[in-house]
Amino acid sequence: MTRQELADLIGVSRNTLNTWEKEKPELVRLINLGLQTDVQISETRKLLKKLEEIEKKASSGKFELK
């Protein structure tokens, strides 16, 4: 993700993001950690959905090993 995309995503200007990077690096680090957490949650939800589908097929007797 570019710095401009990050600024747009969090709703600030690129200049504000530049200032935060210089004056408040911990804030930028926390924002990045939050974004990484969002990605991990999204991936976990996808995996959970796949597992639920497998469980549903297995309980219905329609599960096929490939």
C-alpha cells in the first residue's frame, strides 16, 4: 500500500501522514498494526467459512476426499 493510499484509507492528507511519521511514529505504527489485524481477521473468517462448509458436508455424508 502506498503512503497516499494509507492516507486516503484513514481519512487524512498525505501531508498529515508525513507529519505523523516524523512527529508521532508510534501512532503510525499502531495504525499499521490495526490494518494488519484487519487483514488477519478477514483471512481467519475466510478459513472459518471453509471449515464450516467442510463440517456441513461431512455431517450430511456428502464429504469427498480429493
